[in-house]
Amino acid sequence: MHGVGAGWLMTAMSPSPLIVALVQAATMLPMFLLVMPAGVLGDILDRRKLLIFAEWWSMISALLLGVFTLVGWMSPWILLLLTFTLGIGSALGTPPFQSIVPELVPRDRLPSAVALNSMGVNIARAVGPAIGGVLISFTGPASVFFFNAVSFSFTIFVLWRWKREPRVTRLPPEHFFAGMRSGWRYARRNPQLQAVLARAAAFFSFAAALWALLPLIGAQKLQGSPNGYAILLSCIGVGAVSAAFTLPKVREKLSSDVLTVAAAVTFAAATAVTAVSDNFYLIAAFMVAAGWSWLASLSTFNVTAQFAIAEWVKGRGLAMYQIAFYGCQAIGSIVWGQVASVTSIATALVIASAGLLVGSLTAVKFKLGGTGNLDLQPSLHWPEPHVVLTDTADRGAILTTVEYEIDRADAAAFLKAAQELERSRRRNGAYAWGVYEDMEKPGRVIEHFFTDSWLEHLRHHQRVTVADRDVQDRVNAFHKGTAAPRVSHLAALGSRDDQAHEASAGTARARSSDR
């Protein structure tokens, strides 16, 4: 309902394709800017409380939209500003909302749960625009905004009644900026998540054209009636709802890669037909197909991301996906609005359709398959380290070494397995990883890596997953010693202040020597 109200109100105030497309951009841009911080907050704070705050924020924003419209204070820039604030609420709530889904259903039901969640959204997308179009026709867009404000109260009530199981850990939560760094580090070392991000960016960047220009298309095809946009949105919603029921059977026959490519081609066809046809009923029929392909892509990317991200970083990992989703839509809306202003709506849609076809070729390099087989539950198989030092919190970075005895004939195979282990170590918090062979005792190999602090190393213990343990077992299989590989933890000799003082003195001595 809000999409119809904001889109139609902006169309009435300004017929410029760029200004109308900015409504979509104002909705999506906060997601691009704030979804990562929201993901960090969702991982280190209580997700339920964060969701309640986000819903209150959204309710107030929608209420202000209704008041400003009702009293006649609305202008294109005020509409964009309040739409932006409404987007802030969505940005704060989306990562924790996505993250709680695995808390509510078993792992084997996750694909169906994500599809069911998407179906709920798209039922609203099918019914809401129809109701919104009727309300605008009889009472104006202000009533739509007020209805939207009321709707948030139901979500707040459900969240308030939800008795979420608290997360139990003996370690303090990460600091905000440290959590940001660990989230970006995790994504850099996760090829499965990177594949989702690349494929999502290739699809959503060009799919944004249809969404951004749909208000103008609906108005043009039905001679300025608000119901044109509402009908087209409803058709997309109907297609998406049908996808929720049919996708389980389709997934039994098609892989994730084939399904997403087929969905991209279908969406490209719908975009091209919208560009070249003047038959509203034909366009509406293809909007049903567009809705089906939209949900097929959206749910497949979402499920693949869910399976590729460990629980400790779930909010941040899903935030990366949301950045690709909303960022590409926000930037794409601006770009396609500008292209339509310079050329025409039809030209912009034809170019976007061609881009969807070209973007589907990313499936050749970035495969989505395989993530469902990853067990990312915490393994907790690292033994509790025996530490005698009592001032570990003040020692700075921690050096961990693992000593292996291997057959030199297996050196190349060991190194290949160890490089996969490196990705696991770095993903969970390590840096400056390396393996070295003893020059006096060939076959004696030392693996080493650093973590920022002893607390961060203890967090590393909790972050190791069953999949990480399997990688470690493959490396340990090369070990020929009678005992398990020896693990040592080393702290810097002296406090952080001593290390900083020595580093400063060393720099001064070096400068003196240079002179």
C-alpha cells in the first residue's frame, strides 16, 4: 500500500522519470548505507529488542507521512526525506529479522521457511496495491500512509510476546567497530557468500529498472489512473505467491544455478515486453511471470546465503547480501531513472533487459551449489587452552603455533590442504597466517597465525564450525607423529605499553642511524 501511495503521490507532484525513480532509491538507499551496522548490532545485541525499536521507528515515519499529506505540507523533497526515514527502519530491522529464521525452524526446513516468509511478503504485495489503489481513488494517499503506520503495531505486538531463548556465552560481546571488521573479514574469506553477492548484484542491478519505472508504466498504460500501477504490482505479487507453492517441486528438478539463470531470463523477457508493448493485459500477464522469477531468484539467493554463513556472524553476513540487494536497487533506480529521462522509458527497459541476459552469464564463474552440505554449527572441538599467565588481557596480539610431523613426499598435498585451512583460520579471526619447515629437521612443519588479543583468540575457539573441523581433520591426516599436533599460545613479552614504547624507541634509533 505504501509503495502505491508514495509512487502515485510523486507521479502527481512531478512527472519526471528521475524524480519518480528517486522514490524507489530513497527506500533502498538506507539499506545500502545502514544494513551492515544493523547486522553488527543484530549479532552483538538482543535481536528481538532491536526489531521492536526498528518497528517503532517505522511506525513514526509512516505516521508523519500521513500527517504531512493530510495537512497539505507534502512536497517531492519532503516525500523523499520521509521515505528515506522509513527506509532507515527497514535497514535496522532487516538483518535481525533474516537472522532469526534459523532460530525458528529446523535446518532441513529452512528453504521452505524462507519461501513461506517471502510468500507472506508477496501476498501483501498482491493484496496491498489493490487496496491502496482503491483508497487513493476514494480518500487520497494520506489514508494509505496512516494504514501503514497502524500495521507496524501488529508486528510490535508479536515481537513483544515472543519469548526468545537468550544466547549464553561467557565472553563479552564484540565492540561495534571490531564487529564491523570481523564481518568484512568473514565475507572476504567466504567464497560461497561471495558467489551469492556476485550473482545477486548481476541480477538486481538490472531488475531495478522495472521496479523503478513501474509507477510511470502503470500511469501511461491506463491513462493516469492510480489503479494501473496497483494492478501491475498485484500481478507481480500473484506471480510471487504462486512461486512459493511451486518452487519446492521445481527445486527437486533444477539446481540453484539453473533456476536462477532461468529466472533472470524470464524477468528479462517481462522487462522487454513491458518496454515494447502497448497492450496492458499482455504486460499484466508478463508481470505475473516477473513475480514468479523475482521470488525464485530472491529466495534462492537468500537460502544460499543462509547456508553459507555461520551463526556467530549471521546478521553481518546476511547484511552483506542485503547490501547487494538494496544497494543495486537504489543505485539502479537512479541510473535507470536518468537513462529514461535522457532517452525514454522503453529504451531504458530494453537496455536493462539485455543487461539481465548478460548478467546471467556470471553463473559460469560463480556457482551457488554446495552450500547446503556445509555444517556451520559450532564444533567446540578445540580444547580449553591451559594458561598460566595472569596478564593475558594486556599482552596484545597472540601468536598460535601448531607443530606437525609430515612425510616430505606429502609436502605439496599438505600445503594445498593447509591453504584451505588458512581460509578457515582467517575467516574466524586470524591474520598473518603461514607455514614453515624446519631447515635442520625436514618434515617438521610449523603453522602459525596471530589474533588481535587473547579475548579474540577465545572467540576464535567458539567460532570454529563442524565444516572447519573437517578441514582441520584433512590437514591433521598428514601428521605422522605419535601424539596429536602440538599447539602453543605465545604472548608478547611485556605489556602493550612496553611494546609501544619499544617500537617508538626503535623508530627513533633508526632515524638517528639514517642521519
